[in-house]
Amino acid sequence: MSDDLQSKWPNLKGGLAAATIIGAWGTTLVVLLSSDLNLQGLWWALPALLLQTFLYTGLFITAHDSMHGTVTPDYPRLNRVVGWAAVILYALFSFRKLRTLHWEHHRHPASQHDPDYHDGEHSGFWSWYLHFMKGYLSVGQILGMALVFNIMQHLLGVPVVNLLCFWVAPALLSTVQLFYFGTYLPHREPDGGYEDHHRAQTNDFHPAISFLTCYHFGYHWEHHERPDLPWWALPRFRQGAKWQQRSQSS
């Protein structure tokens, strides 16, 4: 690889990853919303719903990387546009608000100043999840989503069952997926207490499983250690960190 191409590789790979996820999400959504759901064809509905949930998760992971400037690091304006588009498509979120809250999370992980952390009393999965979601949703956003729903149903003629199965349900399920693998598992307090200032744990999944669960978001200590790395670079960094730990302990 030439020096010029090597210097541009993070931008090319990051841009390609974002375009692939957004393109796959949009294409799959159009196909599923226009599909004919009937009793004979329901065998494919659940796999399709799970696929769309995974792609919704990818939308948010793309926006997350944009918050860290890692989608196209040498082109910050394009990076912000990609992040803005991803959160709008995801659920009409404000990119600026999400970015502000996410950086507060990195500054004060698993503390009372962390907007992603529980309130100190409701540390169980569902109570923490509801507290987490309440901090990010707004009345205007919910009304906007309701308006989009009605436009697609009444003006575009999309059946309600298709909207519920392939637009509403995957978005909601992806929030559970993101919360479970990216907040609850990494940041719940371990029995022996937190080990360092990141106050984060990491999973030990094989990279293929890690990708399928949440685009490597479960390699969460690594993300806090190197927030400048995009999601697709975390497995290599994790392997390097594990090798270094083994070398120091031997």
C-alpha cells in the first residue's frame, strides 16, 4: 500500500463502513416495508426483524463513531454530516445533544455525573434501561416519530403491521441491544469494585461474536482507553493490549 493510500485508509474504511451500514439499513427497510406479510410468509418475518434490528444498531454505532470524529477523521465536516444523518434516520435524535451527553459519559463514567449511569437506586437491568432512555428521549422527538409513522401509513400506504414489525420494533430492540452490551454489562459495578478510572469492563467474545452482538461495542474498556479508534479497529487494539498484558505478567 502506498504512503498516500495508507494515510487515507482510515477515512476510506470508515466512510465505506458507514455507507455500507446506512445503505443496507435503507435498502432493507424499503424492501421490508413494501413486503406482503401473510400467514404463509411469516417464516421469514422474525429473521428479517432481527436483521433490521442489527442494522439499526449499526446506525447508532456509526453515529457514535462520528461523535468521536472517527468515521472520516481527516474530513470533520463529512464526519459530522454522517453522524447527523445516522441519528436522524435512527429516531430523529439531536446529534449535538447526543454528542454532548456522550462526552459527559467519557469524562465521568459510571458516576453520578454520567448521564448513562443509573440513579444509584435502580441498578437492575430494566429500571436502569428506563432511566437511561428517559434521559435521551424528548416529547418533540416522539411527536416527530408519530408524524413520520402517519405519513408512511396514510400517504405512502405502508401497512401498519409492516411499520410495527420492521420500523418500530427493530428501533426499540436495538436500544435494548445497545444498552445491554454497551452500558449495562460494561459499566455495572463488579463485586470487587471498579479497577481503574475508566470504570468499565470488557467482554471476552471472539471478534465474530463481538461484531454480531454490538459491532464490538462490548470491547468497552478498550473503547474508553482509545476513544479515537473506530468500532472496526477495536479487535486489533484488544489483541495488542492482551499480548502486552501477557508479556508483562510473564
